[in-house]
Amino acid sequence: MTENKYTTKYLQDAQHLIDFKLTQAGRVSWESPSNIALVKYWGKYGDQLPENPSLSFTLKHSKTVASIDYQLSNGDQPRLGFYFEGKRNEMFEQKISRYIEKISAYMPFVRQLQLKIDSANTFPHSAGIASSASSFSAFALCMCNMERNLFGTLKSDDKFYQKASFLARLGSGSACRSTYGKLALWGKTDSVANSTNELAIPVDNGISTVFKSYYDAILIIDSGQKELSSTGGHALMEKHYYSQNRYNQAQENLKSILAHMQSGNEVGFAQVVENEAMSLHALMMSSVPSVMLLKPNTLVAFERLKEFRQKAKINFTFTLDAGPNIHILYPQSVREQMVHFIESNLLNLCENGRWIDDEVSGGPSQIE
């Protein structure tokens, strides 16, 4: 497979996505969940292409609900209006406007439309959940739905979700994984056939059933504004002393974690997940300039979790994204014990005692 196979295809397809008849306004609506990376994406090149493959669980309850109303543009009104939770958000409107312009290379018909986008999240801002992943995947799914309505294309699920994943990546890299449920892989790796840097693919065959009923308890240690944006974090990897070793490590960890998930080895799975989380933060701390996102309560929670796991002798693991909030990943079989432990031993470490009870899901869905 060539590196730009999908880019080339969608640019060619775009030549047929110009002329259409629209006699009345239309509306498309999708809800798309966020995801939590098991193998981290950290470092990119080109137009949102990853330096290493990443693997993630798709969440169920932490999602973005988005609707796009579209009609022919008459030139008298702005071509785009963006509303977040019912209120006009001009700052994000500018970001979405740039995104729409970018994807118009693959969907030229959008230049003829006036769009009103309504978006809302089911989770609070700065909760340690990737809102850009759920948002841009929801927007991309709406756009593909719009193309299907206007041109009758993307009729098969495979083609529909592939293009949605491709478009979501152009808004936020990790968003391409949220267009699929359960377990999604993004990035070229010899470990998985058909993997590519251009979009994510679902991973299901051979995965043990124990990992299909995992929960994600998200501890809100600190909901303050992150000191480091995702774009800034990826930029730190460009001249990082350990960057190439990190990309090699991610390839090895991906191969290892898939083997553990296929054999049902929860202990091995936990070791890789935690190694990935610690490696991510070690990279930030060893960057120039260095960045420390962990908080004192994050470290205390780590120690309590490790001690509990050793004493209770149950299987679970934990990870973090680029922030201080902890995701505890555990199977259905230990749910009662985990919830009791969280409520009795960890809530005093959380900001205002807040945590989010989430789980692995089947992925996004259209809202009729």
C-alpha cells in the first residue's frame, strides 16, 4: 500500500462531488465517543500523520453529540455558524471554519453550502477526556452522511467509516480512532495488515472477550487548563533526543499488547499500558523545555492503586493522556471491588471528589 493511497483516492473522488441538486434544507446528526489510548500517539509529521502507531479503547458515555443543518449559500449570511451547548462560540467557529476549508479539497460541495453546527458534550471540559477526538469524529461522520445524502456515495459501511476516519484525522489525529468502536488502531505497523497512517481501522479478530467488557474509571485529579496543548506536545518530539527510540518502542509495545489481548493475558496487558503512560510523561519531562503535567495527587493515586492490586490480587491497569487525570481500566469481573475501592480510597484525591464511570463501547451512531 502506498503511503497516500486514501489521499489520492479521495482527491480523485472529489472531482465527482461538485454538481448536485438541493431543493430544501437538510440536517445530519451523529454522536461519537472519545477514546483512551493504550499505545500512545506522540509525534507527527506532514498533515496530521503519526510517527508511530497507536491503539485505543473507544468509550461509551463520554461523547459529543453534533448536528449540522445545511442549505445552499445565498451569499448574504456567513457560511458557517457554530454553537456549543446552545451558545455561539466564535473562537471554535474559526477553528471549524479552517477545518471545513481543509476538507473541502475532498468534499468540494461544502463550498456551496451554508452550515449551522450544533455541538454538545456529555462530559465536562478539562475532565481528562479527549474532546477533540469525539468532536472531530462526530463532525466527520456528519459530513460523510451529508455526502451520502447528496450524491448517493459511501453506501457501504466500510467506505463510509474509512472516509470519516480520514477526515476526522485532519481535524485531530486521535479523532480518527473514535469513528470505530471497541478497539481501534491508527498508524502503519507490520503487526496488523491494512494498517495505515492515513486513517484508523477496527481491531477485533482474535481479541479475547475479557477485553470487550472493560470499564474506564476516570479520576478527575485536576480539571485546570493544560499547560501543554496537543500540538505543542507533538512539536516537542521533533528534536527530542529520544524520539526515534520512542517510535521503535511504540512499535514493540503495539506488537506485545496485541499478543496479550489475543491470549487474554491481563497481567501482560497491564504492564504495556502502564509502560506507555509512564513513557509519555517521561518524554515530556525530558523535552526541551521540559513539561511536568503530573500532580502530587496523581502520584499518590498511583501508589494506592499498586498497593491495592498487590493485596487484592485482581487484574486492572491505569493510564493517562497528556494531563494529570487517571484512567483506571478494569474488567467486568472485578467491577464491584473497583468501584468500592475508588469511592472509599481515591475520591479524596480527586478534585471535588469527581470521577467519571465509563466503559468500552460499540462506537458512534447516527441520530435519526
